[in-house]
Amino acid sequence: MRRVLGKAGWLRLHVQRGQQQVDTAALDFQVHDKKIQKEIENKRQEAFDAQIVQNDRTLSLLDQRQKDDIRNLSAAINEFRLQYQKKEDRREYDLYDPLALKKDLPPRVSDDDPRCSVSGVQRLMGEDLTEKNRKKEQQQQLREWSLQQQHVWAKALEDQRFAESLHDKTRIELDKKAMELQKMEEQVKREMCIFTKEFNRAQAEESLERKKLQKQLEEEENSVEISNNTDGDLLSEDPAQSTSAFGPHRVATDRWKGMSPEQLKEVIGVQQQQIQEKMRLKEEERQRKAEWDRRRVQEARAMVLLERQQKRQERELRKEQDHINLQLVQAHKAQKNYLDQEVFSNTPTDEYFDQFNTTSR
């Protein structure tokens, strides 16, 4: 190969080897950049995943809180109905008791049967000897009913106070958990800002180091090129002396004094190609830097949009929670009004009992 290429061939081979070394260094830089990009992308993805998990936890806690409140309210209402609103405990239950006929006695047991009515003409007016005892028993029964109603009312108020206290405690605990989640979220944001700042600083240092190394390589290439042009055979005055006896395509290396115009043209062409290649690499480097700047701007914009979306979600969650609390308050008020106006509103008086056994029909 040495006899085929000659001095010009060895010069071109030397230049190409130098170019290959520069390409290897550039490839190493690209591999290093890709590794850094991949690591940054992984950390950013982990931060986004952590943010999504926190949002899911917050929504899950709020949803569970709403379900627990509804379930506790329904359970309290059902428990109250089972304990204090049984149909057997109603005062008028004997009027529509399905087992009343089975429980009732025969119409007449004896002549002194107190169940004999006026319409039965079994006991005439003025013959009722148990009137005082009956009235006394009725008063005693009314007193017992009043005491029982007061006890039921006090029990209902106590249960309502307990339910409200339990609801307040649960709400305080959920608010504490929400504050803890908000603190964790702020900590993640601070860590993301610190990481972004460190990454930008590392990128700036790496860019400066890359520019410095590129400038050093250019200076070395320029010095090698100047040395080759000064000490080489390009300044020899008679290229014909190097013509070999074995053919015009060979040269005698010990008598070679310079290069022919064609060889010079070829060398200049190679240099032009190298200049164009270097300009292309610079243009690629400029485009790569512009792409990096564009990506940083997009990432910063995405972080701003993500933060706005998170604040909007927090406002919506707070509005939803306020709406749920308002519904609970309205439900408590409706239940209280129902107890005050419907359940405990019809208290019997003496006039109610005096209307019985007054006529024959």
C-alpha cells in the first residue's frame, strides 16, 4: 500500500486518522449527553409518578371521607328508627294491631267486667264504681308516657351531639392528613426546583468544557497543518525528480521535491471537504444547543402548566368538600326539624282522654 499511495497517500491517511480521532471524541460526548438525558428523563418521570400518586391519595381520602359520612348518617338514622320508632311502641298501635282479635278477651266475662261499654247497656250511667281508679290510672299512664317521651327526646339529643362530635373529630383528622399531603407536595416541588437548578448548572459547565476542548482540538489541528505545510515536501521546487523508472504512477521517495498541481488540487479538495465537514459539525452543534434550549423552555412551561392544573384541582376539591359539608349540615337540620315538628309534636292532653265513654254511640 505504501508503494501505491506514495507521500500524498500517506498524508491523506494521516489526515483521515486525525479526523477519525476527532469523530471518536464527538461520539463519546454524544453518548455521555444521551446518558445524562436518559437519567434526567427518568428522574422527571419519577417525580411525575410521585405527584400522580399523591393526587390519587388525596382524592381517595376525600372520597372515603364522603362515603364514611353518608354511611354513618344512614346507620344512625336506621339505628334510631329501630330503637325509638318501633310500631309496637306507638300509642295508637292497638287500633290496627293485626293480632288484636287473638289477644282480645270475649265481649263479656262477668257482670262486673270493666270492659263493658255504655253502648252495650251492660252498665248504666252512674253505676261505674271504678271511675276514680280509672282516672288515676289514666293520669299515671299519661305521666309515664310523658316521662318516656322526655327520655326519648334526651336520648335523641345525646345521640345527635355524639354524632356531631364524631363528625367534627373525623373532619379534623382528615384536614390534618390533607395538610400533611400538602407539605409533602411542597417538599417534592422544592426538590424538583433544586434538581432543575443543579441540572442547568451541570449543563452549563459541560458546555463550557466542551467548547474549551473543541477549541484545543482546533488549535492542535491548525498547528499540525502548519507544521505539515512547512516541513513537508509541498515546498519542493521540481516534482519531476521524483519520477520512478518503474512507471509514471510511482515516485522515488528519496528524490521527491514537491507535489504536482493535480496533487495540490487534490489536497486542497480534501482540505475543503474537511472545512465543510467542520462547518457541518458546527451547524449540528448549534442546532443541538438550540434544541436543548427549546426543550428547557418547554419543560419549564410544562412545570408551570402542571402547577396551575394542580392548584385548579385543589380548588375544585375544596369546593366539592364545602358542598358536601353544606349537604351534611342541611341533612342534620332537616332531621332536627323532623324530630321537633313531626315526631314529638303530637302530645296527648286531658281533652283527648275525656272524649271517650261520653256517649252511647
